[in-house]
Amino acid sequence: MSESESKTGNRVVLVAAVGAIAVAGAAVFVLTGIGRGDDHALAVDYATDLAGKNDPDAKLPSWVPDQATSVKEVIRTTGSERIMRFTSGVDLPDTCVPGEAVTKAATLTADWWPRGQEAKTDQVCAETWHVIVKGDTVYAFKPETTNQSGVN
């Protein structure tokens, strides 16, 4: 191999390494919730349910179908409230049953969460998640159960 071929090969490896670091940095940015405007919320975004179910810091609930994609979630880090949206072309599991809409309004917000969506839910999954399915899009809300009055 000539010296110029060796240098070209090194540049390709370096460019690939820099690209991988940039991608990893972007994932950390999303997972830490930086820029969400709420110090007590964690925003996550996963291409698939498997990525979310394997994330130890923001584990997706087990009732989310294995075929779920485009998973977005905002999690209250000082309590239990969560809002989530994902795409799925399959039925929800048997742990999801018809149920009344929740009356407690969400305090978490996201540009992908329609305002008042929690009041339109018609199913309950795993006893605590209020869910509505619109076509292939699933919206889910888990109300706050922890007193937030002393949280800064």
C-alpha cells in the first residue's frame, strides 16, 4: 500500500469516528432533556420500542408493543407523570382494557402532545396508563401521583 492510500484510509476512519461521536452526542442531548424548559422532566426519543425498553434511565413500560416505532416520551423526574406517543400497526396487549378518560390534566408538555389529549383517552393499560389510539398513532398519559408542591 502506498503512503497516499494509507493516509486516505486513515481519513475515512477518522471521519467515521467523528460522525459516530456526533451521533452519540445527539442521543445524549435528547436523553438528558436539555433545553426542555423544565428541570424536572426528561425527554426521550427512540426509533424503536427495543431501544426504549433497554434504556435503564427511562425504561418504556412493558405494555408498549414490540413493533412500536417513533417513540417519544416526556417523564417527570420528581414523580410519576409521563406523556408518550408512538406509532404501532398492531393491537395493544391484553393489559389494555376499555376505561374512562382521566380527569387530571397533564402538566408535562411537548410539541407532539395535543393539548387536552389525556381527557380523550378511552383505554387503560397496566392499570395506570390512560391511552387513546388514533389510526397507527398511540397517545398515552400516566398521571402524577406524587405531591409536587415542594418540588423546585
